[in-house]
Amino acid sequence: MANTLKDACAELALANRMVANEGIIDAFGHVSMRHPDNPGRYLLSRSRAPELVTPDDFIEYDLESQPARDPGVGQYSERVIHGEIYKARADVMSVCHHHCAAFMPLLATGTDYVPIFHLGAVGGIKPPYWDQHDEFGDTNMLVIKPEEGASLARALGSQWMVLMKRHGVTVAGTSVKDCVFRSIYSARNAEYQVRALTVGGSVASLTPGEAELAGQISRKTTGLMRSWEYWSIRVAKAGGVPRASKKPAKAAAKPRRLRKMRRR
Ligand SMILES: [Zn+2]
């Protein structure tokens, strides 16, 4: 495995564990990245709890969300969310899809997300809403068909976060670190916003000018790296990320039961 790909897989495994460790994703939800050597591909873990993802777990997908080779393992069903956003947005290098509890009161009521403190600016001012039912009627609410993912990507437009009514949130980033930063701080903001709404009265938003300037904090200060090292040490305290196996990823990721079945 090339060093760039090896490093990318290590970073992406840490990102999945980090976002899980911070309570943004649980058994469901995932973080992907565009392939470092091929912009027409992306990397997403095989189907497993994000808190357990290792560098060996990543499957390479084309932008139609088809695996580059038979992975021989279970795959996430909502992967078209990632593929269709990478297809629509050349500037997006990482995507996180989650169902964080902090957002659910907003998503159930269709209440707009507003940045109520400087770090909440990473979610934008009133990011777009998308409702799967508008275009597709009754579904099981999972975004599985390419046309469903494409519809979501259209709703995202040029923003960095799209709210999925009665479902969850999808966040895009210019890098894995940027995507993690946006995912965690937008969720913190949602939590504070909902708490503020329960206190009563109107919730004061940053002004568009403040949100624009505050949204640059992660790029223009050491804030992004400081946050990354903070979340990293918290993952380390929780057990860390296993090193990549020296075996080929496909063999390492294949459950014993499947290997037996394939020999039959
Ligand atoms: Zn989902």
C-alpha cells in the first residue's frame, strides 16, 4: 500500500473513531474521504460500528458507489450519500453522515439551524433542509438509491451541511480534519440551540458577517489542529486505533465465516 494511501486510511480510521467517541455517530453513521490518488474514487469502511473501524476496513468505491473489487464483506447501505456528493462537488474531500441526537429536535420540527456561538458557524446560517418524502414518497428513510443520493447532493448545493428531515445530517469538508471539525462543532451548536429554545424567547444568531468571519477560524488559526489533537488524545484514552495489518486489506477484512463459505 502506498504511503499516502496508508496514511489516509490511518487518518480516516481515527476520524471515524473520533466522531463516534464524541457522540456524533453510534452504531450508524460514517465518515468517508475522496481517494488521495484518484479523485474518481472514495474510501468508506466496510459495514461495522464506526468506533471499531481500523485502517484495514476501507473499501474503495467509484463515484457510482460500486466497489472497485468484490470486498467479500458487508457494506454500508447509505453509501450513495458519499458517492453522489463527491460526484457533484469537486471541492469536497470528506463526507460525514450521522443521526446525532443533538440535531433530532430540529429535524423533527423543521426548525432552522442557526449558529449561536462562533464555532457553530461551521454549519452555516440556516443550512438547507431535504426531505426524502418530497421526491420519493414513502420509503424506509434510508438513502440507498443513487437518485436519492443525487437529490440530497442537489439540496446541499454549495453549502457544507444539509439537514435531512426526520433522519439526520450530512456534512462535507475540504479535508477529513475539516469534515470532523464541522461535524462535531455543528452538533455542539445544535445541542446549545435546542437548550436555548427550551429556555424560551428568541435564539440570537450570529450575523451573516460574523458567521462568515467565524467560519474561517479553523483555517486561519491553530484551532483545527488543536481540536484534532484534543479529539485524538480522547480516542487514545479510549483504546486508540489498531495499526494497519501488513496483510492485504481484503483478506484482513474478510470474516472467517465468509472465507469458509467461499471455499465451498
Ligand atoms: Zn442515515
